Amino acid sequence: MGSTTWAIFGAMFGAAATILLGGILWTALRTAQQQWDRLGTALPDGVIQTIQALQTPAVILDTSLSVVAVNEAAIRTGFVVEGSLAVPTLATCAARARADAEPFTDDVHIPHRRGADSRFTVTVSPIGPRSLLMIGVDHTKEDQAEEVRRDFTANFSHELKTPIAGALLLTEALQAAADEPEQVRSFAETLNEQVHHLEQLVHDILELSTVENRTDRSTYADVEVKDALEEAIDANQITADERRIALTAACPSGTTIWGDARLLVTILKNIIGNGIKYSAPGGHVGVGVARTADTISIMISDKGMGIPEEEQERIFERFYRGDKAHSTSEGTGLGLSIAVHAARTLGGQITVWSRPGIGSTFTISLPAAGRGTSAPALDTAPNEGTHHVTHPAH
């Protein structure tokens, strides 16, 4: 299963666990109802400890909808700010439950200072004559997984449409020009380009699926960075020669990572190829390697057009291509996405520094061989957030 699938299963499991914990909390509070009635608005022993045990937002309100008790999750997610319900919709849900004297459930969007809102299914239930219990179930990861799926389907459909439509038109043109050898030859060359682009798209989709689904580390071993680098450069040499791009690399022998050689070659090949594609003819792409105690850092630099700061957070997204001039003729827009997923699989990350007109440097940080028998645990988040964008001084 891909990271998106695991995210959906995780969200479903979290929701089920929350419902179970909510049921336990409900039973505990109902059992304490007589004591609660005697104490008025005071909470009986154990109630605060019970709601604090929940990993999802839980808030206890009085009949005036003032917050009586709250757990850490409710504060962290923005349900409660400075002792009050932070979103008017939450108060509306509580008012409905109070008026109807029965549980009320609705979807509520909680705003975030960073990024999109979070979506919660909120249930408010009367517990005794003087109090209400509010519990939220977070559906944000499910929504993010669905958004990734929709974007992928739309982008993939668009990428397929262009070469297929071009190939169909060229086929018709070939039939119409059957008696004109020069036109047939020209149309055939263009048709070959379209089919090659389609073939590359299918290849990259399959490669992306492979690196996303790779979880078996039983075959990991010491991998010589120099050997993988030489193979990646060889794979890009013809394209570099055609564009008159010089490729240079400096890597001391004996520099090794703990991982899979094919994944390392995939990362290096895609990022070097990206540097070639976005460099002007006669340019240069250089690779350097450094080591700390636990990490191997591979820096790939070019003197190309650079990446505007507002686009640097998006360049690792599937099918994203900032330079529109290349979007219809070169590449599939999947190379950097493949690279960043492969780096995640190896327990590493990719950072980027770039300035328009100066160039870009991609740094691949991977666990060094000899630091242990395994790499860090896989991150199965559904988004593309395994990279980091940095802006150090050049």
C-alpha cells in the first residue's frame, strides 16, 4: 500500500479508537451523574483525568456554554483558546445539544495559523442536567489523502491527454501524406517523440509507485556512494553532451551509506538530470560529497535559471514544473517527487537552496553506513512533505 492508503487506514483506526474511548468516557460520566448532581457544577473525582487520557479534543461545558474542563488535545487543535470555545460553530453545536437535550453531531472546520483548516466531526452530548460533553474526531488526514488522490488523477489524466492527442493527430497526418516521403519522415519523427514521452510517463509512474510502496529493508547493505554516482552520471551523459553541460563530481572512496543501491542511483540520476534540463547550454552541474559522524550529504549544484522562492515549496509535488517552457517538451514532472520519496525510504531527506539567475543546490542527506543496523522508521505521511526548503547565504 502507498503512503496515502496507510494514512486513510490510520485515520479510520484513530476514529474507531476515539469512538471506543468516547464510549468509556460516557459510561464513566453517567456513573458519576448522581455525585455530579450533588456537587452542582463541580466535577467529580477522575473526570479531568479521564478526558485527559483521550488523544482527541474533549471539552466539558456548563449550561451557559462556558468551558468547565478541557484536555490538552482541545487546546492544541484550537477548540479552546484562552478558556473559551474558539469557533462559533462549536458553540452552535453545543447550543443544539442543550436545546434538544440529546446528542448533536456536525462537521466543524477549525482554522490554523499555518496552512489549511482542520476538519473535525464534533459530537456534543448532555451529561446530567448541568453539563455537556464535546468530543471531536479529526478527519484532516483523510481529507488530505483524498486531495492528493484527486490531484494525482487530474494531473495524470492531463499528462496522458497531450501525447495521446498528439499521436492521434500525427497518425491521421501520416495517412494523408502517404505519397509524400519527406512529410511522412517528419511526421514519423514527431510521432516517435510523443510515444517516447508517453513511455517515459508510464515508466516514471511505475517508479514512483515502487519507491512509495517500498518498506522491506532486509536487503539493505553498505552502498558505495562513488559507484552509484558514476552510474547516475553515465545515465545522464548523453543528454549532458547534447546540451553541452559539463558534469563533474568529487567523492572520496570508502564513502558509504546504509541502504539500497538502486534507490540511491534513482535519487542521483533524477536530480542530476533535473540540473541538466534547467541549465543553459554550456553550463555546469557539479556534485560534492561530505560526511559527518552519522550522515552522508551529497550536494548537487547547477548554475541554471534557479527557482523562485514562492515555487520552492512545490517543486517536489507530482507533475509540478515551474518552467512552462519545458512542460510540454521535456520530462514528466515526476523526477523530483520520485527522488524525495526514495530519500524518505532510505531514512533521509532532500533540502534545496536556490536563487533565480544564480542556480540551485540540492542536498541529499542519508544515514551513513556503520551508524547502526537500520535506518530511521519510515514516514508514511500522505503529503509530499519529506523535503525541506532552506535559504542559507550563498
